[in-house]
Amino acid sequence: MMTKKLIALTGDQAAAEAMRQIEPDVVAAYPITPQTEIVMNFSQFAADGRVKTEMIPVESEHSAMSACVGSAASGARTMTATSANGLALMWEIVYITASLRLPIVMPVVNRALSGPINIHCDHSDTMGARDSGWIQIYCENAQEVYENIIVAVKIAEHKKILLPVMVCQDGFITSHAVEGISIFPDDKVKKFIGEYTPEHSLLDVENPVTYGPLDLQDFYFEHKRQEAEAMKSALKTIPAVLAEFNKTFDKSHDLVEEYKLSDAEVAIVVLSSTAGTAKGVVDELRKKGVKAGLLKPKFFRPFPKARITKALSNLKAVAVLDRSDSFSGEGGPLFSEIKAALYESEKRPPVIDYIFGLGGRDIFPEDIKKVYKDLQEIKKTKKIKSPVNYLGIRE
Amino acid sequence: MANIKELSKIPERLTGGHRLCAGCGASIAVRQILMGTTSPVVAGAATGCLEVATTIYPYTAWNVPFIHNAFENVAATISGAETAYRALKKKGKITKDIKFVAFGGDGGTYDIGLQSLSGALERGHNFVYVCYNNEAYENTGVQRSSATPKGASTTTAPAGKASYGKPQMRKDLTAIVAAHNIPYAAQGSISHWNDVVTKSQKAFAVKGPAFLNILSLCHRGWRYRQEDTVKVSKLAVETGYWPLIEIENGKWRFTYRPKERKPVVEFLKTQGRFKHLFKEGNKSVLDEIQKDIDNYWEYLEKLVRAT
């Protein structure tokens, strides 16, 4: 049994603690609420000599990601962190990072994307970046934030993957709430992630490489095809990395988390911290004899379609809780993808969407109970009155 | 002073076969700049003619490690590479001494890349930033930039019945950069190769950021014959249109002073972009341009005296 340290940390501090143990070669970051404490805490680690990381205190998020590209292309293990408008400002380079196949790990503290301006949690920032070629992991609590950032380094740098990773946590709800976090020993983390030795480096002056060339009709398509294949095949490689992590640290990470789903009739699909609230409701309903369950996708990119289909197809009714709207008029992004995943399934349960919590609007167990109540009605009538609903709103 | 015999021994770092126009000032500028150091160099470029024409996949004209990221961020990108270099050197993973250089056009430097440049200068990275300045967005078809001079006709500030072209003066970027109190900043012109190479040597030698603003003509945008690039560049210097200055640790200095500054019309009349200024009714604009140049020269003289 490994010696574990239990300390009180917020989600932001947990992220900074993971970064301290990873000790990247370079961190280029710009502060933005509610990510700020990650950068502040990590800067202090650097200032105190607890990490040898070179900091680049850039003048914007656009330059943060740009500097990360230069650094990662140079063969340095590179990290940054952001939120909301900061992610939006680095948008252009977020795509370039993925296309250059640079394994940058970026904690993202989910926050509503302006406008109107709002600093609180929803997923409109990272959901917009779901097609940028980054792997996305969504965390339920600070413990998951800590662990996922460590495993993300190994996933990003895996020779068969080489894609950047966003590790997402809910702004304020997770980032600023204090939890007891179990911390692994430094040497064990360092041993797990190992040294970063890329195949090519911009600093290899003996073997000069041109990064970011103009890629026209002749090759652009093939390169994007390779990028798509990298993401697709990552779905096969990630479970092996997770297994290695689980074995090393005595954990049980997976692409998705199924909660009391095996015999469930109705279930909610939800990402991040709300899964915690919903699990409490499931427990309560189970005591009353309701066969309720929950599915928490941990990876949204790559999209673990087979696992999701398998987990949901036997249900009588499914509700998706979306913490962002897609403004398609047809519900949130999670809803669209869950529905699409079930389309090819022989058994297709009715699926209903609830958009909730935009701009940090709290979601209560009562709201979630209402969703399960609706699901039982759908189970009975086999009919959905309104496919897209807004939860916890004045209308 | 650079010795041409010695310079000829430096291997070509930007090879031939790229697709820049014949008579393009940019490749001349790059080759002169890269003669400024014998150390290994890592180069970056902003999106623009230089990048587009030298790196069409699967070909590259660069014999040194090269990175292109986007339009407005070559300074930030190179700052990342330079920081990675320091981090990996500290760890003993790299032992060589490497120099870093970023190339941006005037659009990528004066306009969209100004914030990225300012940030990198303020942070004090050890790199040379080179603006290959052709005074417009030439790559996308001659649109005005803040480096475009007063009176020039471009596709987004064209001359017409109600316009004499760009009404504003160009931005004084070299002074803006100098205000960052970096160890070295200078302006050069490819016609004065020895001056450019010498400035490049100084820029690579200093510890910290250095900036070179090199007038790198574009005959397509400026509309003169392609074989006249050096001739027109020389006139830019001889008329005082493009003063050859340097700011070394805060001290302003002319590195070349024409014995007698020729009238600016000698320069303007060589180019189609100013052709309309010689039509009836625009004499006052020509006078204004001459006045601007005289005033700016006087301003520089004051700076030289004051520092």
C-alpha cells in the first residue's frame, strides 16, 4: 500500500498541485477568473524554487497558447490553463496546437462564455472547443481534477496519440470549494509520467525541421485525416493508459462512469460536478424502489460512443443534462451526441434534454428529482412531450 | 563592419528554389540578417509572403529549424521556443548555444502582431525580431497597413477622385519598440547590405531582445520594375524617407547620413503607388510628405543629440 497524503485543497489548488508534481519544463499562462488560482499557486511554486519550470508570464491567452506551441515544438513538456473568454481568445491557436500534434495539457476551469459577461460555471467555453482536435476530460470533483491532470500528460504524450488535452472542472463549484484530496508521492507521479522525449524538436539544429508549413490542396486533407484517425484510435489507447494509472495508484478510472446503471430503468447523463449531486438523488430514489441510474462520460473527446450506447440502450428513458446550449434550437451538445450515438442501436430509449446551470445558476437535488419524475412518466407513456427543456429557470 | 569574404563562407540558411517573386526584398533581407551570426539559428515567421512562399508542403527552403504558427504571434511563438531552450539547457538536455530570430511583415508586426511583440520585448526574451517591412499587406494583394506611408495608393485605401490614397502618416514602430528599453533596435535597408549585416551582428550579440526594422521592397505592391529593388531602396535612404538609425542601450545614432538629402519626390516618382500624387491638384500632398520627412529627420537629430 502506497503512502498517501490527505490535504485540504480547492479544485484550482489541486490542479496546481498536480502541475507541481508534473513539473513541466515550461508554463505559459495568463490569469482569468476562475482559473487564476492555478496560475497564482503554480507561480508561487516556481518562485519558491519548488519547481524548476520556466514561466512565461504572457500578456494574453492568445500569446499563452502561441508560446506553448513554440515551447512544445521545441521538445519541452509544456502546460497552460484557462477559462471561458481566455479559451475563446486562444481559439485560433487551440486548433493549430492539435494539428501540430503537440501534447500540451491545459486545465480549463469551465466558465460561461460572454456575453453577457459572467464569471460563473457553465460548459459553453469548452463545448465550443469540442471540435478543435483536443482530448477533453470532464472532472466531477477536485480529486478527479488532480488525478486526471496527471494521467492527461501520459495520454497526450503517448506515441500513438500525440494530441493536446483539456482537463475541465466546474468553475467555482469545483475550482473554489475545498475538499480533502489524496495526494500521491512526488516520486511516484514523476516515475509514472516519465521523461518527455519527442521524436522531433525545433531545437535539433543538426536535423532542421520546418513546423507549420503552408499545406494546400495536395496534402491538407490527408493531414486532417491523420488528425481524425489519431483521435479515433486514441479511444483504443486511452484505456491502456488508464489501466496503467489505475494499477500504479490503485484507482479505477475509465472512459465513462456508470452509477447504479446495470439494472436501472431510467437514467441521467451528465458531466462534471452535477454528476455528484445526481448520484445523491439516485441513492435517495433507489431507497424508494425507483430503478434510477446515472452515466457520467469522463471523456467527451474522443467520444466513447460504444460505451455510451452499451450503457444506455437497455434503459426505458434517458435524460441528458446539458450545461450549455448549442443554439441550434435542438438542445445542447451532449444531447445531440448521445442521441446520435443511440441512433445505430437496435434498442433506442427515448431521450430528453434539460439545459441547466447556465452562468452558474445552481442546480438542486429537487431539480434532478423532477427530471427522474419526468423520466418515469416517459417510461410509462413512452412519449416525450417536449424534447428540449430548461431546468431551474424563470419562464 | 562585415567582411564580404567572411560572409560568403556562411552556409546559405534560406536556400534558393523558394517561390518569392524575382526582385522581392524579403528574401534579400532574410539572407542578410542570417549572415549576422555563425551560431545555430532557430527561425520563426508570421503568416505572410515569406512563410507562404518558402514552406509549401512538402517543400521547405529553410536549412535551419523553422516554425510558423499564425499571423499575429511569431514573437510569442519564438518566446516559447527560447524559453524551452533555457529550460532544456538548464536540465542539460541541450548543450549548444542557439540563437532565435522571428520574421514578420509589417502587417504581422505593426498591426496584428504588435501586442505579441510588445509582450515578448517586455519579458526580455533573448531573440532578434525582424520586421521585413514592405509597407502594406502585400501577400493578400496590397492592402493598407499602419506602415503604409501617407499618399500611397493601396487596395483598401486607394487613390480616387475623392482620395489621394492613405491620408495618415505611417506608425513610428522603431520608436515604439525603443520605448520598451530593449538593448538594441535599428532600421535598415537592403540596399545598404553592410549596414544591415552589421546591425544584425549587433542584434544577435546582445543579451535580451533586439529589433530590426528592415525596409524590404515589394515591386508588385509598390509598382516599379522588379530589377530596380536595390535602386529604389537606395533612394529611400538617400532621400531620408527611410533613415538608417540604431538605438543601442537608449542611445540614438545615425549609422549612415546622406551628404545631402535628395528631395523625396526622387523616391516617390519611381513607384506606381505614388503616381497619382504627380497629377494636378496633388502638389500639396507632395509638399506635405516632404515636410513630414524633414520634421521627422529633425526629430531624430534631437534624439541623437539628447541621448
